[in-house]
Amino acid sequence: MTFRGRIKNGQITLDEPARLPEGASVVVEVVSAPEQGPNDDLADLLLRHAGKGVELPADLAAQHDRYAHGKPNP
């Protein structure tokens, strides 16, 4: 059997519904990958999120562990 699909949000999504038995062993073969454009490097991907944090504490960088993990101040 061969099923075709795409990767969406890190998950394989089949083009057509298929009933496969639970625990079935499968092989995934990438037949084509999207071409990366000249500006799709890591810096460009990260810069898409720059400036989106609003109303954050002024000391967020210095107190990251406190805010992210609830650790007390030393």
C-alpha cells in the first residue's frame, strides 16, 4: 500500500483518509522537500518573532529563571 500526504505542523497528514491497524509498522519516504529560499536562514526565521513580546517585565532577561520556572531570587 502507498499513501500520499504532507507534513503539517510537524505531523504527517495523509491526502486521503486511511484505516491502518493500531501499531502497524510504516516507512516514511520523503519524495520532495520544499525549496529553501535565499532568505530562509535561521536568523530570518527568528526575526519573524522579533518585537512580538509586549508588556513584559523590564528585568525579564536578568530574571528569566524566576519568571519561567518560579525560582526564587538569590
